[in-house]
Amino acid sequence: MKKPSELSRRDFVRSALGTGVALSAPAIVGATSKGQGKTFKVGLIGCGGRGRGAAVGALEAGKILGFDVRIVATADYFKDRAVKAGKQLNVPPERCFGGPTCYQALLETDVQIVLMATAPLFRPLHLEAAVKAGKHVFTEKPVAVDPPGCRRVIAAGELAEKKELVVTAGTEMRHDWKYRKTHQAVAVEKALGRLYAGRISFCTGHMFWSRPIEPKTADDLVRSWQNWISLSGDHLVEQHVHNIDVANWFCGGPPVSAVGFGGRSRRPAGDMYDFFSVDYDYGDGVHIHSMCRQVNGCWNWVGHDFVYEKGRTNGSDHPEPKKSPIPRDLPQAPSSHYQEQVDTLYYVNKGKAVNQARAVAESTATAVMGRVSAYTGRQVSYKEIMTDPGANPKLYNLTLKPTAEDFDKGTVEIPKENSIPIPGRA
């Protein structure tokens, strides 16, 4: 049996929803009753498995911290899913919202914290709206599918800081105590000396949802969002962003440029690639090799390997640092899925602004940069897509269609199934 800290996201959601939401987290380090009497109202936007799992995590985080956490509203593009989630989370039907503008209805309620787990395409729009409405936010990763979306998220994070709001992200390794302590030891305290190079990977099997549906409507696209570049960003962005985020974290920021390639050999649906291989240049001679694949019957590895002057680390295996980066009064949850919700509630309760939007947006942009390089066959720089409008206006303004606003307005154009980018032509 897997230990709690070893549970995957899907294991977590499956076990949580299989037993209802009345979970009891075991062996919680630093659990306290000091928060008794405080109530936090939480809303959920995006009621699929990941969203419902985040809601369960928020309820469990409340138990860990001693707060009264209540899910008081749900929203989903499909109202029946919002209602179904509402039943599981004890939300009355009149506070379960559906349709493309469901997020607006939820933000008009008395929720204090919003959990966002929609398709990545929608997150810049939803995050911006939530911050303007004065809500604290936990957003799943990635946070966009194109460069303008990434910059929009960074701007929303900066606005949240000014409004003294909390924005946390589902880049779960940054919430994992082993990763945090290892990062402190090797990236901050330089226990292993200079970073030379590294590799990151998310090579796994074919995704169960990747099957042809021949979409005819906007609803069809949303139901199969994992198959479409414009909604998911491709799996390099949607899934491998976890590992890319760790690379950015240990390297101290996003890379200078990317050169990548990829292709499609067995995927039967949508318009995405099966595999990517990207060389990220972080400057000063440091290169990180990134690879990801979703094909059955192949060798798999999900992880990190960083080579330093005096040794190497997988990102989570270094002995204790000289100084812990973790606040003394922050409880340790039994898994990173719980911990990201504990962290969110902890910071909201402190009343101090926290902005994780920039880091997750930069990691999303790094993944987008790798995807664009693989699709086009050319070297792409971070400057071109994120920081200098004049360096390459076409890439800087690259906006995937349909946009989130197209779904709001009903102006969605359906992409062609099995029409994929060709390097050298795209």
C-alpha cells in the first residue's frame, strides 16, 4: 500500500470521493485547535475529479488547522456536474451554477476563497475576475495555454498583492516539505555547490480520455478539453509543467531559450502531440533536458535529476538544511494534495498577501516556449514570448483559438481533429 505522501493526484481524488468527504487525515504533524471558531467559505469553479479533490482537500485542511471550512458554492461549464458536486459537498442546488459564465455567478456570492480547476484555457480570465472581486484563490496548474494568458496571470497576481489577497498554485512539489527543504539546502544554501545540468521527465502511458469524438459544438470541446491544444496547452504544458516548475525553482527562474522537437504517432484524437523532447538553456552553461510522452507500452519515468558540483539530487532527497524554509507554526499534512490546501488556509488566516501566480505563470510560459519550439522547429527565447513585445511580435501576441471569451460570447470555432502542427511549416 502506498503511504499518504506517495499518493498520486488520481489516487487522492479516487479515494476521497469513494468514501465521501468526511475524511480524517492520519498522523498530522503540528495539528492544532487554535483556529477553532474561525469559518472560511469556499467556492469551487471546475467540478471534475481534480476540482472535487481540491474541495475535499480544503475540508481536510480545515480539520488540520482547526478551522470551520465550508464549501458554499460550486460552478461548472456543465450545470449537472456542479449540482452533482454540490450534493457531495453539501451545497444547496440554488448555489450550484452552470454555463460559460458560471464563474461570474459564483464570484457574486459570499465565498472568501475560490478553488479553480477548470481547463487551463479559462484560468487567466477566471483568476483575473476572482482577484477583481476580492477573493483569495487556489488555482490548479497550468494557468494558461499561450503567452498573453501567462502575462495576464502575472498581472492578476500583482493586483492580488496590492489588494492583500492570497493566490496559491497547484504546483504541488513547492508545497512538499521534502522538496522545500532540499531546495533550501542546494539552491539557497549551496550545499552541493554550483548546478551543472539536469533532466526532468513525465513519460507515462496513453491517457484514457484520448479518444475520437468528432466535436461539433463548444460543449464537445469542453467535455474533451484534454485532447485540444487550445484548451489544455498540449500535455507538455498541462501535465509536464509540474516538473518544469521544479526545474525553474531549482535554477532560480525561467530559462533563456528552448529548442525542442516532438511528434504524434499513436494518439487517436484531438490535435496534440504524443511526445516532446526539449533542451532548456538556463544560461551560464546550465542546460536542463525535458522529455514527456503519453504512449502505452514504453519505458516510463516521472521525476527530476539535478547534477551539482559536489553531488546530485532528485529534488527531495537532501538532508536537512541549515535553516528551515517552513514556518514553525505551519502544520505538515500527510500528502502534498492536502498540504497545498493547508498552505492556502494558513496564509489566508495570517492576513498577509501571498503571490504564487508569477512562479506558476513563468513555469507555464516555459512549457509553452518548449511547445512552440517543437511545433515550429526553431529556437524560441523567453524574451520573445514574455518580456519584449518587439523581439518577435508574432510569438509575443500568440493567442490560441478559441479563447475563453469566445466560450462566454458563444463565438467558438471548432478545431479540426487530427490536424497537427508540422515543424518547419507552422
